[in-house]
Amino acid sequence: MLEARHISFGYDALKAVDDVSLAFAFDRITALIGPNGAGKTTLFNLLAGALKPQSGEILLAGEALTPLPPHAIFQRGLARTFQIPRPFGQLSVLENLLVAADETPGERFYDGWLRGGAVKRRERQLTERARELLDFVTLDHLADEPARTLSGGQQKLLELARILMKEPRMILLDEPAAGVNPALLQVIVERIEKIHARGIGFVIIEHNIDLVTRICDPIVVMAEGRVLVEGSAETVRNDPRVIDAYLGDAP
């Protein structure tokens, strides 16, 4: 599992994440919800290595991630997407997947001269893998198009396919439903479920409660940098602390 143990992070006097301890299992799709400013995205940034905890530790399958930079964390099997997708806009859709591949001997100068046959075989393998993933996320017909031409929903599918090139153990999804039309959202949801069926865990930040209650269990609710409650959709829905966090003291 992915574990956060007593992690904290603040901006000046503001505690964005305040002594949070959570365990995310590989065999679950966990939702992370809460009002704006609850600390959800900061927690994602801490888990993925974009920020370093000011206290506490983060582990993946028992291995400490806390001192590692983001690329090393990705190499160990923890991947993330962003609320606003970040494709390499000038590269083609296919090339966006190939940049995420590891074990690419052609990137080493001397291999290109001394092991040309091995380099070409590996490039063919990676290209075949990338095309299979593009087919999986329904973007195969756009493989040669610049990534900047994709719609917002298509870019989210592209990000998902790109991190699958590494075959991660856990995926952090930041608002996969945001700005996505209903047809593409259905595709995204179906692909999440199929990926999860392969044994890959998910943690999802999402404001679309219908999506959350459909595919996520457990649900973790944050407010003011802390965990309010963790449990099933029914548990969360009926907890007065959750109602107060979203609605304040309004009757």
C-alpha cells in the first residue's frame, strides 16, 4: 500500500496538510474529497514528491519515498495526473507516450553506434506498446496528431496512457471529471475500472460525487488540512462533520 504517516506541510502560518496519516491499498479505488482549500492537492504533491513533508514520512510497499525526487518516485511505481493536463504539446500523441518509456538504449550515445540492432528492436517494442495503450484509451486514430490539438478530455486520456507506459502500482488522479463532456467521462471511468481490475490502485481527487460513489470505496474526506472521516459512501454521506465542512453552520 501507499502510506502517509503523520505528514505535515504549511505555507507560512497556514497548515495545508496537518498531521495526516492514511493508507491507500493497491486493491482499492480510494476517493479523496473535501471543500476547496481542504489540502487535497497539497497532499497529492507530497505523495508524488513535488513537495517534501515538513514532518512525517511516505512509503510505497514499505519503501520510504520521502527523500526521493518525483522522477525516482515515478520509477518506483507511483504515478500521477493533473487537474489541468500537461502534455508535451509540440510532440505527437504517440511521442508523448514514448517519452515516458524506460529502458531505452537509444538514449545512450554509444549504444546508437555499437548496438544499433538492439536499439531498433527496443524502439519497435516500445512503439507497439504505445499504440496498444492508445487503442485502449480510444486515441489510436490521433496517434500522429500534435498533443496540443486534443480536447481537454482527450488530454486526460493521453496522460493516463502515458503513465501506463511505466506499468505503475498506484495512480493518483487529480479531478479526472473536471471539464470533460459526459461521453468522454464515461470512457475515462471505464478505463479506470479496467486498469484497476489489473491490480493497480487509484487515489482520486474528485468533486463529482456521482462518480465518487459509483467507483470509489473507501472515501476520505479532508477539511482544513486534516482527515475528517474515512469510510463507505453511506458513512461519509451521513456524517455531520462532512455536512458541516461543505455547508458550514447553515441549517
